[in-house]
Amino acid sequence: MKNDSMHREKTDPREMLKNLGMNVTGKIEKVENPEITLPIRTLSNVFFDEQNKLIKLGDKISKRTYMNVAHTRKFMQTLLVAAECKKIIDQNVSTSIRDLYYALKRTIPDTNENTFEDQNESDPVLEDLEAALNTLREKLHLQADRKGYMAGNILINDTGDEIDCSKMGSSGWAIPSNAEPDVIKLSKCDAKFVLVIEKDAVWQRLNEDKFWRKHNCLILTGKGQPARGTRRLINRLHKELKLPVYVLTDADAWGFYIYSVIKQGSINLSFLSDRLGTPEAKFIGITTQDVQKFDIPKNVTIKLNEGDKKRTNEMLNYVWFKPKEWQQELKHMLQVGYKLELEALSAKGIKFISETYLPQKIASKDFLP
Amino acid sequence: MKNDSMHREKTDPREMLKNLGMNVTGKIEKVENPEITLPIRTLSNVFFDEQNKLIKLGDKISKRTYMNVAHTRKFMQTLLVAAECKKIIDQNVSTSIRDLYYALKRTIPDTNENTFEDQNESDPVLEDLEAALNTLREKLHLQADRKGYMAGNILINDTGDEIDCSKMGSSGWAIPSNAEPDVIKLSKCDAKFVLVIEKDAVWQRLNEDKFWRKHNCLILTGKGQPARGTRRLINRLHKELKLPVYVLTDADAWGFYIYSVIKQGSINLSFLSDRLGTPEAKFIGITTQDVQKFDIPKNVTIKLNEGDKKRTNEMLNYVWFKPKEWQQELKHMLQVGYKLELEALSAKGIKFISETYLPQKIASKDFLP
């Protein structure tokens, strides 16, 4: 496959962009119809890779050509984005996807046509390019959103600055949007596992109790669905430092979905699953089965609404929720008819989560797969 | 005024909470109707303090009594929240407002009544208590949301950890939810001013160019409307370190509103304006008048919609937008019929903002008041 062989040839994004441009200009010089080969990124070309346990992009490709009037606009946009990315890399700066849009938006001379009408046109083109070059936008010097924090016994080197994540006070280290190895180096780590926490408030609670010191771990929050940089960091902590990863979310469809994205990636970014997913991650909690196990008062549970029930029924059919432990939990949730949030553990006392719940779960290896 | 004299007597939140409880139990022991005095927090009791240039809470008070059936539920809730806050302070831990709700939610024995139905009931009670005690939730050991970042030549001491904000790599120092002096100490600062930036992407752009080093300043972003901790930090940087504060937002109603909240506080949290507002802050940009001044291409401006026009017309009447420079800008915006985002400056090149726009604005003191 042409696309694949290109990947093997070159992995430097600048070279790959140059290559893409040379292919197009080469065709034009030969008065041929220039084309760009792109992987198809729709559901029809996404599959669950049973061996690697990751959501992967299939090998269906499409060609975007200049001389097809249905493609011309997108062809132009793809080249504009590619050229701007190369320019940004050449200048050795980085920018946001919103800036990219603004830098490229203009009226084409002697027409009423704009290059891009709004950012909804430039964002998918960028994802196409990431997929086509098999690279990350971070490697194209484009910043994704960021919002995660981490604390624990690890030294990070960020663009030359050495940061000790065990000395970051109440706020922790802010995980940057770009957590690629050329920017973020994992210098030295004494921690034995990573605890990924859905909610920042719970992270702050655990940081205040210095949970990471007592249990010699890293505590990390993505503040909801983790941004790309946070998922990449989790992936690297596991791959490079061999740290087990335990995920702590609400016991609801959204929490379980966050876990599944951390573990096997997402459909939307399926071409990045091997860099953003961590298939060996385990689910530490909370579950609806914890209510009985830990004697959590029933009145802090939340009744499932119709949307919750529908979602939970859908999840029963997802291939990554097929393991019997997950089937059991999802069916239990439907049976008892409630969900619960991490904060519900506070009903057992403010320190219950750090002094009882988590230590007990970890000691007994009471995880879902 | 009873409420005011209580403030003067005690400023330790624990003592104030104890006081509140003692007043109630004292009344009960005397078989009198217990009551709690609270400031009224609606628009009718909010005014713009011309002298201090802050939105302030007036002196109207209301009494919440136990023996009034319309008050009984709220009276109970107020005491529950107050008692839980005292407990949290006594344990020397802190928690989130969501945790607070969960810790207090229960069914009252032998009834079908819950103490709180949802968090929308406990949040306003907490704000009542903050206003009544003239304190911050942070002082009650409750965390607000957090999302800001800062970089520059300043040493911060956070709960014993010394953090050098000039050595925080690409991500900067994460501003914590609680930026009160007992947690965050401003140890040493060489910077000469503070640049507050609405958008994180622009902050990252400036951090990458090490703008703060070249211009010896602190760069700070609130990622949209700054959280309370970020506003408190801006307030302290100005008050304690005498640093001028310049605010950089989009040229639109939302950006101008963000500036106004940083400067004179908000109606909702009017009782905190003197701790969260920075009346001496100046607006550095961007403005619709910058389009001509800096030759920004027209096609990166965004046409005002009906909502924008309505909002801008409203703002013309706000007392804090009465200075002639603001009247001129708001009228100009309506006249040209467009708004623009910070990223629009990228149309002039990726480094235009850091190398031309900001240095020129600062050198010529081209600020709005």
C-alpha cells in the first residue's frame, strides 16, 4: 500500500510534508492530475484490533484529486494546511488549531470565495493530514487543548526545565498539550503505579492527603475526558516506565467511556490509538457493586434515567465491554437502577477514599479488566 | 449593624462558624426562635462603588429563622453546611463543593425528606455563608474550580514547596483553586508587570517565545473567564507586589466582560470584589480599532450577530464602561459591525503578537481604562 510504504520511508513530519508537496508539484509539472492519498476515517474503516486490544484504523484509502470538482476545494485546503504546518515547523514555533485557521483564512483574489469559512472546515483537514502522515498534530507543532495535572515521585524534563512532580504544592504539575518525547522527557521515576482520576476535585483530595507519597504512585487527573497530551503521557508512563495504570471514574456511562478511551483509544482518533491508548490499563472503580461492598449509603446513588439505561444497554454490546466482569457490572447497574459519582464516597467521610477505598481495592487487586 | 460588628470581632472562619452555631444554640436554650442573619445577594442589593471602582454588596440583610415555615428548610441547610465546614476545617483537610453536597445529603430519619435534593440547593447556601461571614470558600477549605496557568520571574511557595515560575517548561505553573496567602506565598518577584491573557493558546504562543523573559513580566491565562483562584492571584500580584495588570482578550462582548470581571468583580460574587477585583487593571487589547491601527486583514474579522449588537448596546450603559475610551470602542464596534478574536493577529504572522503588537501597545501605553 502506497500510504504504508510512505510511512516506512520517512517519519520526520517536515520531510513527510515536503514529500507530499513534491508529489503534487511533480504531477503538475508532468501536466498530470495531482492527488493526495488519505486513509478513510469513518466508522466503516475502524475496527477493534483483538490482538493489540486497540481501536484501529483500517486500510481503506481515498484519493483527493485536484481535477475532480467535488474534491477541488478540499484539495486546496489540504495543501494550505500542509504548507502552513511546514512553515510553522520551519520557524520552529508552535500554534493552536484556531490560529492555524486564522492564518489560512483569506478571500481568494478576484473571487468571493474564502479559503475556509470557519474552523469546522480546517479541523477535519488537519486530522486527515495527521492520519495520512501517521503523525500527531503535536509533531506538526500544533497545540491541542490541555487540562490535566499530575503529582508524585517523578522528574520531568520539559524543554530543558527540570520539574520535580513531588514538589509541586497543591496544584501539581500541569500536563502540557504536547507530551511527545522531544518536549517531555521522563527523567527519573520512583513511583510504582499510576492512578488516573476522572475528577480534579478528587485528585486534589488525594494530593492533599499525599496519597502518592504513602502509596509511592503517580496521581494524575484528566479533568473529565483526558486531553490528547494527558492520554499520550499515560501511554508513555506505561510503555516507557512499565508502570501499571489504574483508572478511577464515576460509576456511570460517561465514566466507563472515559476508561475505554484511555484503554483502547477512540473511533475519532483511531489512527492514534497506539500512541494514545493504554490497553493494559485496569479499572479500579467505582462500580455499582461497590455500594454493597463498601456499605455506601443508598441515598447518594443517582437513579438511572432513560438515556442512562439506553447507553448502558449499548455498552453491553461493545466488544471492549465483553469481558464477563464488565458484563456483570453493566447488568448490575441496570438491575439496581442507579449510578454514582466518586464524590459519593465522601458520605463515608472525607478521608474514606484515600484511607480505605483505594488501599483496599489495590491490595486485593479488585479491578475490572 | 449586627452583621458588621460580627465581622470586626472575628476573622478566623472557624471562630466565626463556631459563633454562628453558639448564637443558634443560645437561642434554643432560652427557648427563643433561632435565626441567622444574611446579607441579601440579589441585584437589588448590589451597587458600583465609585470610590473603589468595585461592584459591591449593599447593606440590606435578611433573617433566616427556624420557626418560619418558609425558612425552616433553608435554615436547616445553612446550619448543615456551616457544621460541615467547621468539621472540614477541624480535620485540616479541604474538599470540593460537590463533595460537600454528597457528605450532607441524606434522608431525614422517619421522613421521606432529603436534606438536599441536588447540588443546586447546597451551592447557594454556601455562597450565603461566605457572604454572611465575609469570607472566601477557600478559607472554609472548599475548592473552587481551577484552570489557569502562569509563567515568569516569580518564586511561589505553595504549602512549603518552592516553585520557580521561570522554570516551568512549556506548561507553566498551574494556578491552584485556593490562592489565599496561607497556602500561596509570593516569595520573590523580579517581574515588572502582569499580562493576563484570555486564551490559553495565545498564552502558550507567548510562553514559547519566552515573552515574559524579554519583557520581564508575568504571563497568566485564566482560560476564558478566570476561576476564583486566578482572580485572587491577579488581585494579590497587584496589591502585594504593586505590579501593573494588563488584560488581553478578544475584541467581543465576552472578552470585554471577562476584563470587567477581573477589574471590578461580578454581581454574583459582589461580596468578594475587594479580594477578587483589581480596579487598576488596564485593557491592552484587542479592540476593533486595532484593525486599522495594525492593518489587520478585514477577512479575519467576524460579523456581529443580533445577540452581539444587543449585548454591545447594553454594555454602553454599564457604569464601568462609561469612560469615553470605552464608549468610543463600543460605538466603533457597532459602527464597523464586526468583532475579532486574538488569533486574528496570526493573519499577520505567527510572531506578530509577541514581536509587534504587544511591545508597541505597551511602549505607547495604548490602553483602555
